[in-house]
Amino acid sequence: MSVFTTAAFDDPKPGLAALVEAGLDQHNEAFGDHGAFDGQRGLSSAAYDAGGRVIGGAVGRTLGRCCEIKQLWVDAASRHAGVGSAVVRAFEQRAIERGCDTFYLSTFSFQARPFYERLGYKVQLEIPGHGAAGSKFFMVKKLRA
């Protein structure tokens, strides 16, 4: 048995995230000829005002038939005007063109759960206890076959 020590940090140590990611990538590549995550592709969509300024955007990824929205943002002055819905629909449409039929994301109580529900997402898991953030919700939307 090897001897080792552990440490926890309040702030990420420089280089640690990159080291962990590289090690995880190396492990994942061992599964199959091309790795378990071969085919993962980034995806984003954006909305612009008349002057060309970004007023909203979504960032995520696709892998196989699945699509994850990792982040969605709409400028405060543009909220409640359909910008967020349009950004999500453009994001989903591009994922559909890639063959996706399952969409997922996470959101906190204070964020956008009702917004995503209006777009057809359903809560699959709620994890309470996140302090002032309330619960974290994991939401999924499946397209009908």
C-alpha cells in the first residue's frame, strides 16, 4: 500500500484543474477505440440587438443523441421579451440537426426553473440544501419520436 496525504483548498490551486482534466481524458480514452467522449462537440447560440451587441447566449455541448445546456444568460434589459426562449430554441434546433433528441440542464431555485418548464423541460431530480440558492434542479426534455 502506498503512503499519501490529501489536502483541500478554498481556492483552486494553479494547474490542478488542468492536471485533473488531462488525467480524466487519458482514462476516458481507454474506453473504446476513440474514447467514451469521442464525438462531443461544443454548441452555442446568441441573440443580438439592432446594433449587433450580444444580449443573450447559451453555451453547452452535444454527445450522441444528448444535448446539455451548461449556461444561459440574457442581459437584464432584454429579459421577459422572448430573447431567452429564442436563444434556447436556436440552441436546441442546432442540436436536433446533429441528431439530438434528449436535452438536459441544471438550474437553482432562484434562477429559471419556471422558464425551462414553459419550454418543455421537466424536473428529474431536486437536491435541496444549497443555502440561499435553495434547491438545485436537474431538468430533462425529450423530443417525441
